[in-house]
Amino acid sequence: RVICKTPVTRYRRLARRLSRRTTAALRGRSSIVGLAVADRRTRITCGLHTGWHFASASLVKVTILGALLRKLQAEHKYLTPAQVTLTTEMITESDNDAASALWAQVGRWHLQRFLDLAKMNHTQLGPGGYWGLTQINAHDELTLLKLLTSNNHVLRRPERRYALGLMARVVSWQRWGTPAGVRPGITVHVKNGWLPLATYGWRINSLGAFSGRGRSYQIVILTKNNPTMDYGIDTIQAAAEVINRDLG
């Protein structure tokens, strides 16, 4: 059952409704789901299995980008033209070769350093070059989105704007998942991941940060045990449509 709550009295009815509707949207699905939501306006937070681990697939590319930007920031350096190309391809097109190149460039020490600074304490980097097997949970991915969308000591405003700018430019055929049902006038920053594995079937994951028209909220939905990629997408979008309707 999805649990939504808020300390703001006037939004508690909305939180209860969101909890009921999101739970109903996921009912009957074979997908195993981890979900986390945070809304700054209403201070509503929602969670379902937020500590359960899932293979990241391409969702880890946002972490790779964050770690690169943090490394350059600490070294007082700027992105090179080659790194601009690689980061753009990695996020907007989900290019795997670009991700592998940046995973190697950043290095495990700086990747782990970023996780530590970001307090993504339950994320476990994939072995060797297998970045897609990084183990993530909804709690840590929501922490990452909050980091990208608010002032903090890890990433400065220019670095955060760069990352969000790339996530706003994801190619049209990869803008499924958490943006489903988003209201007009809301800016969408999204990254998705998909990976078929022998156990628990397809891993289909989506995270999104949404802003505009006085709104600022984040959604993370991680899934496994999907018989097909489309099935996992449908699971995510069923929940996302409810969340975007109520928070947007």
C-alpha cells in the first residue's frame, strides 16, 4: 500500500486521496514496485517499498553525471567539449557507450564520493564496468532529485542547472514513465532505465522532477518482475498519471 502524508493540515485530505488512488492504480500488477514522491508546495511525501533494491539500468546515468560535475567542481575545472558531447548523449539519448566512457573517466572513488556527499547511503555501485547493475532504491533516487532541484553543498547552481537542462531535453521516444499525465505548463526533467535480466524479468525504472506554475515535485518509480518492457512502462504510468493529476 502506498502511504502518503503531510504535516500541513489543509493538504491531509489530498494526501489520503493520493494514497488511495496510487494504491488502486498498482493493484493487480505483477510488477514489484518501489515508489517515492515529494512535493514542496503541499509537503506531501509518498512511499512504497522505498528501501527495496532494484538494478538501476540507465537510471544510474544521472548519478554518473552528478559525480562528474562534483569532481570537476572540486577541481575547479569546466566540462571539456568532449565531456559536453558525452553527457548530452548519455542523458538525452541514453547512450550506453557514453555512459561507459564517463563511468571510467570519473572512476569508482569519485562515484562513491558523490554518493557519500549526497547521502545516497544505500546505493551500491555495479561491479567493474557494469554500471547498469548498480543497486538503487527509491529513497536514494528521490534524494538525488532533491539534490538537483534545491540549494545544497554538493552541487552548485550552475552544475544543477546543467543536469536538469539535459533531463529536460530527453528525446521524445524516451519521455515515457513518470511524465505520464503531466499537466500543461509543467516542465519535465526525466530519466528512464530498462534492462531485461534472467531473474525477475524486465527492470523498468523512471524518475522525474517537475516544475512550473508554482509546482515543484519529484517522482521515482522503480519496478521489476515485469514480463515485458511495455508491461513495466504501463505499471509506472498508471501510478504516475494519478500523481501528476493530483500534484500538478
